[in-house]
Amino acid sequence: MDKTIFIYCDGACSGNPGPGGWAAVLFFPEGRVLELGGAERPTTNNRMEMAAAIAALGAVRARPEPVKLYTDSGLLINGIKNWIHGWKRKGWLTAAGQPVVNRDLWESLDALTSERKGRLAWGHVKGHAGHEINERCDAIAVAFSKGPRPVLYDGPAVGCGYSLLEPGAEHLHQPGAPGKASKSKPPKHGYYLSLIHGQVFRDAAWDTCKARVHGVAGAKFKKVADGVQEKETLKLWGHGE
């Protein structure tokens, strides 16, 4: 079983500067999903992107597992992985000798990153490209930026309405009716395994799997890489296929 905590973050701002919101969706290895969000006025889009990452990493501060954090902000990734080292050497000045914008948030993010001591990886997800978790983060952040507080989920992965779908997998496609198990050969990049009332289904596309499990009491689902991982997953689910 993958013991990694997966985090997806996003920020939104109406005006830049203007009213802003941030959001994060966290997937825990024990099968729990936690949505976070907040607002700030006035603010900027970059501050909201950073605030989302800071809040999410703060929420897992006491957890020992490795973390993979996805964001659609190139500035956030470049800043924390590359530029920040030079900024600190220069006394928080840019290469042009100007004070670093949002230094307060960069320092908070740097402290949280340092605490994980190599147990944090950063990944980029393309924004507004159909990735369901990134789209959910965007929806939460935009809602907070506009005022009304959205309902945030905290509970089992089964029933949350989406699954762990890493960037790129949203483009998978393999036809198949929701009521029938896929019979074609599983794709090399993995597939979606589900168990519903004792019956096993295998689907290449997340939409097909989602249609099966959504709203079904007791349904289990997981993305697996191959037959070996499938066998291990079914064993954990108590299914002796």
C-alpha cells in the first residue's frame, strides 16, 4: 500500500489585488479525504496559492508519512525549489536587488518544507485542464473569494465524489458501460479497480469507475499499477479472487 499523503492546492483572486480564496484537498493513506479552504481580503493570487500550500502542510505537520504536493502555480514550485536558496543568501533580495515579494509567506513555507527533511515532493498539475481534484480546489478557492463558504468534505475516500487521480490520468479513455467489467487488456499506465457487492471491476478510465462507485454503499476503489498491486489490494479488501 502507498503510504504517501497526497495534497492538491489552488488559489484564486478576483482583481489581483482583490478578494481571494485558497483551497486544498488532502488524501491520507488510511482512506480519508480532507478539504480545506479560506479567504483573505484584499490579497493577490500568488499569496492565495502560497496560503493553500502552507495550510495543507500545516495540517499534516505531525504526520510522519512522505507528502506529494501538487499545485498549478509555476511560481510556487520554482520559488520553493530553486529561487528561495538565492533569496536567503542575499538577505531576502532578488537577483535584481529588490526585496522579495511575499517574504512572510515564503519564510513560513520554507520552515514547513525544512521540517519534512526530504519527505516532501512537489508536482505540477496543469490548471483548468480537466483534472477533477484540481478543478475541485479551484471551485473551493473561487467560492471563498466570492464570499459564500462552500461545504468542505472530511470523511472516507469512498463517497467523497472523486478518487486519487494523478496529473495526466484524466486523459485516459477506454469505452465501457458502467454496468460491465472491462475485458480489454489493462493499460500500461495502470487502471481503476473497484469492488462492489463482491464483484470486481477493472476500468481504464476514471469516469467509468466513478460511475460505478458513486453513491454505492460499501463500494471500494483504487488506482492500481498492475496485477500484483491488484492482488494485494483485493487481499486487503478481504476479497479472495
